[in-house]
Amino acid sequence: MKTVGIIAEYNPFHNGHAYHIAKAKEVTGADYCIVVMSGNFVQRGAPAIADKYLRAEAALLNGADLVLELPVYYALSSAEYFASGAVALLDKLGVTDTICFGSECGNTSLLSEFARQLLGENETFKEVLSTQLKRGATYPNARNAALQACAPHLSAHMNVLMTPNNILGIEYCKALYRRRSNIQLCTFPRAGASYHDASLSSSYCSALAIREAISSSGHLPDIRTLMPPSAYDLLAVQYNNTFPVFADDFSLPLHYQLLSEQSAGYSEYVDIKNSLSDRITKKLPSFHSFTGFCDELKTRNMTYTHIARSLMHILLRMRQEDFITYQSEDYIYYARMLGFRKDAGPLLTAIKAQSSIPLLSKLADANNLLSENGRNMLAKDIYAGHVYQSIVQHKFPACTNADTEYTKQIRRV
């Protein structure tokens, strides 16, 4: 039995994602595909446009065999920790042969070489990096200068570090090297539009383009051809019932949370240094919306995405101390199921036999299966789910889905 792993957000699921699953199975000869997917919050520091169970079902209807939730501490993190958490989860299952991802360069060997150089961080690298940062260079520019100094053979390929999927692919490589894992990596060129392309010019457009089309048009037909029919139908049924959800829908609870903790500051939360905490406090009187506050806080050395993630960490009370503990205990304590295909029985049997972490299908089982820190991590996933659901129910008064994380049923197709 061969199994390929995919790390994704599916925000929302579109034609490019269906192509990726099919191509991953074809290239690797895999019998099964496991997807590790962000839950209700995603890496750019925003809520997912549709809830995790809806997105998981779309994946299952289009080639995935098992969808697992990436814990929110990693889903709402930088590329390094997003990759580290997801790779650790796939590695601990004990059945993953290959991790397959799309990239701009489509060159596994090149991405692996960048990963080796970045992991090595020899003295030349450290010296040049430090010098460049002291001169006021941004971290990406300082890192690039350091790489060119210690690995001149990569100088002709520095554009690799300028595109998001390549960067994430390098982090997957680094995570596997750190773990000394036997999992292989496979990449091929990303189909269609680039990650940041907001145009609807092809059937393989970006998730960003689809989100912006939904936000601006106020109706769904514009995106029908951009998604597999089954994925579109799922969204159509839930339109203005549980979906779409956007960052500014969280403005009021975020503002309340910021005001309630203003006197203590925010530096206990993930990614928030004292300087950012002070800046949030200083700018708080001008708060009008989530996205507007991100624009107000960003600087030359602090991106909008970093700010958005940091604010989500405050909203969800994600503490740095807990995050450090989870990393020190090898990142992952459980594999929480969001859905599976009914004909994937042999895969589930193999995971239960070989996994070093429990496969959770019922939250009621967690207390007996997890350590205290594992229960704490899971509790944050549950809290994040409830925060998201509260916004859905307030935004859509006609919402017919009042299930909690304890009563939601995993998807079976």
C-alpha cells in the first residue's frame, strides 16, 4: 500500500486542488491520499471562507481519502511552523510514503539544496545575515545575501525564494531533514494562476481570486467554472447560511479582546514582541475593523500577514509559552479526523496499527488518549471552532447549523 500526503488549506477547494490530488496519486503511484488541512483559520491570519467540514467534504469528493485537521497553533503560523506541524503529523502516522506539493519551480532537488543550506547556517551565513540586518535590510533580503555568500552555486536561482509555494516547499524539506524522516518529497509545477493572482482569467485560478470574486460580486455563479461541480454545489447549498466568512466579520470580538487586555499588553501571545504590543496599544483608539487595523499596524519590516496572524493569536488566546512547549514535545499529539472515504478502510486500519499518535474520530475519546499538553492543544482547536461558529451564527441569522465541535459529525463519502 502506497500513501501520499498533501498539506493544504483549500480556501476554498478549486480546480487546481483537484488537479493536485489527481496528479499526486498519478506521479507517486499512491493507493491513498491523506490531506492535512488547516481548520477554520488559515496561515495568512484570517478565517477560512467556509468551515473545515465543508472544505474537507469537497476534498473527499475529489480524490482525497482521509482529511485530518492541522492544529490551529500551526495553521495560524509562519511557513516554518506551518510546515513543521503538518510534516510531523504526516510522519507520525507511520504510513506516509511521500509528501507531494505544487511549486513555482517544480524542482525537488533545487528546493532540497536550498533547505540544506538554510539548515546548515555556517559561520559565513550567520555573519552576513547579522551584518545585513544591522544595516537595516529586511530579513528576506538579508537571508538572500547570506545564502549567496555561503552558497554561490545558488546565486542564479535566488528567484526561488521570491514565491510562496517554493518557500513553503523549502520548509517541508527542512522539516523532513530535521526529523530524519524516511518520507520522500515530490513536487511539480503549480497549475494555472500564481498564488497572489487575483484574476479569473483561467479555469485554474487562485483561491485568492475566488475569495475576492465572492466578496465583490455578492453571488456565486461567477465562480462555477473555477471549481469541481461537487465542490461548487456544496458551497451553493451553504451560501448565506454558513458561508462566506471574512476577516472583518471578526472585528467586534477582536476589538473587545484588545480592549480587555490593553493594560497588561499582548506580549504573552505568539509572534508578539514588546514593540508590536506597544504599537497595538498606541494605535488601538483608531481601531475600526480587523483589516483596517492590520493596515494601520504594518510597517516596512512587519508585513500585513504577520500582523493579521498576531491579532488572531490574541483573539484566540494563543500563548507563546504553550507554543514553545508543544514544539519541545515534537509538535503533534493527535490526528483529528475531519472526514474519510468509506472505501479507505485499509488506510485507517494501517494508521491505527502503525501511528505513534491516536487517530481521533470522537472528542469524547481524547481524555483517555492524550497527555495534559495534548488535551490543551486540542482544547484550543475546539475553542477556535466555537469562536468561528459564533461568528457564523451572528452573521447569518437564518443559519441552520448550530452544532458545536462536540456534536459535529465527521464527513463520510
